[in-house]
Amino acid sequence: MTAIARAPRSSVRPSSAPGSRPSLRARLIPTIILLIGAAYCLVPVAWVFSAMTKSRSELFTTFSFVPGTGLWENLSALFSYGGGQYGMWALNSLLYAGVGGVLSTLVSAMAGYALAKYEFRGRNLIFFTILGGVLIPGITLAIPQYLLLSQLGLAGGYLSVLLPLIISPFGIYLSRVYAASAIPSDIMEASRIDGASEWRIFRSMALPMMVPGMVTVFMLQFVGIWNNFLLPYVMLSDQESYPLTVGLYTLLSKGSGTPALYGLAITGAAISIVPLVLLMLFLQRFWRLDLLSGGLKG
């Protein structure tokens, strides 16, 4: 009897043994690696924001992270350059990234929902073809897209940049994975029994459930389009339709003959980061709501 009574005590002891916890070295190594990666990403950004505050003499004579005295001068010169070309480039980038991101998110949500929740012939073939599209670099498609759109008479305009951005294989893949896990099939069947149409089920039930996933797709698309250089560089020839990436590149290409343009390009690059930071801060609340709702369901 005593042996039987003591058995549970001995079975509990190994869980509290010191060897069950990871060692200090095992915990420090991942932290150090993450800190090195964060420094690798953030140090250039910090230098850009520091360099935008420096005058021309300070920029080319010193290399430090100490703020300079030429911030307002640089901002004034940037927004007055070319009659306000930087502001036009920023509006073009907002148009491409905003409209392209919204359209791409909607198309990805509809395609991902259909691939996840409907059974039809060729569904797996379509999905694997989309996965193949994820593996194809966008740089290899720029020239064929330009030749195709030039045959249609659309090259050189806003549509030549927007149309190729609407279809995102990676966005469709993410939407398909999220719809498969976030939308219960039982609710869809109950709605069909109640007489709801397929469009109403998607609009009233599926879309609200897919909001966190759609926010992720939109953020990835917005950032990707905002930073996209090759596609607008190939498609566009008029500076008035340039986005920020191509516009800043023209400043750098002219900077070899006019060193002052280097300061304008650095200032413009620093300002172009601000909308992305604000977007991340605004959209993170949707992820928090999703985590909170998941915790309540659990």
C-alpha cells in the first residue's frame, strides 16, 4: 500500500527537475541572432533619417548618426524640386499601392474562398498552378507584360502598372489557407438551407470572417507595390506618372552631375518610409482583434 501511495509523488518530480528547462545559452543564442537581424534592418533606416537632417556640407564631410541642421532646407528643396514633382510621385505611389492593394485583396479573397470552399473539377490543378506562380520572380514577367500591354495600347499609362498587380498568386494562396481554417462549412450549409444565395453567403458571412487574413494580404500588397521599381520603370515613360521609387531613381541618376540631388534623394527616401510605418501601426489592431477573438473562442 505504501508503494502504491508513493508512486504518484515520484511521477511528478521529473517535471520540476532543473534539466527540463532550456539552458541560459539556449535562450541567449536566438535572442542575440534576432538582435543582430534587427540591427541589420534598422541601422540603415536610422542613418537615412539622420542624413535627411544634414546640410550638404555635413552630409559629405561627416558620417554619423547625429542629427544635422539642414532638415527644413532639405524638405523645402525636395517639395519645390521640379515644381512639386515629389508630391506628384507620392500621390502616384499612393494610387498604385492603394487601388492596386484593394483590388488585389478582393480578387485574392474571392479566389481563395472559392478554392477553399467549393468542390469543382480542376480545383487542385488551379491551386498548384497558383503555387507555381508564387515561385516565379516578378522580374521575369515585367518584359512579357510590357509587350502584352503595348499590343493592347495600354503601355505608358496608369493601367499598365495597375493591371498586372491585381492578380497576386501569393495573396490567393494566403486567402485560400485562411478561408479553409476560418470559415466553418456547417455555417455555409445552414445558410443555404435558409435560402441564402452564394453571393450573400460570401458577402455577409465569409468576408467578415476573412478580415484579418485580408488585412494581411492588403498590407503585403501595399508594401510590395509601394516598393516596386521594375514594373513602373519598364511600363512608364512620363515623369508625371512615376511612383516614388522611379522618381527617386531619376534623382540619383542625375546626382552624378549635381551632388545636391543626393541629399534630395535621401530626404525623399526617408519620407517614403513614413506611410509604411503608419500603415503598420493602423492595421495591427485588426490582428489584435483576431487574437482576442481566438482567445475567447478557445
